[in-house]
Amino acid sequence: MGISGYLKALWGLIVCVAFMSMVGLLAAFIGPNHGVEIKILIGMTIGAMILGPRLPRALRTLYDANYQVLKKLMRK
């Protein structure tokens, strides 16, 4: 997989987290001003549910990329 695979996996994870953050931010503007932190967490949870299997797949790809990079570093 190498470094390019690692960067691709990291980018996929960044996209997932950015989507969850945007949904959390949108949820913060709904309703009254108190409890903003709770609304953000609810929005991020809903974002993770919308992503479905994409988030675990992104985490697994990142793990595989880290494993390949660490394996190459340990050989040297």
C-alpha cells in the first residue's frame, strides 16, 4: 500500500469526519441556544449513521495503511 495508500486512507477518514462535523454544526443551529454541545454530539451521531459502512471502512483502510508503513520501517 505504501505512503500513497496511507494518504488516500487518511483523506477518506478526513472526509468522513468533515461530513460528521458539518451535520453536527447544522444540528447546533436547530432549537434553543442551551445545550449546544449535546446537539452537536447528536448531529455527529446522525452523521455517522448516515455514513453507514463508509466510516468503519475508512478506519480499516487507515489501519491497513499504517500496518504496511510500520512493517516497512521495522524491516530497516
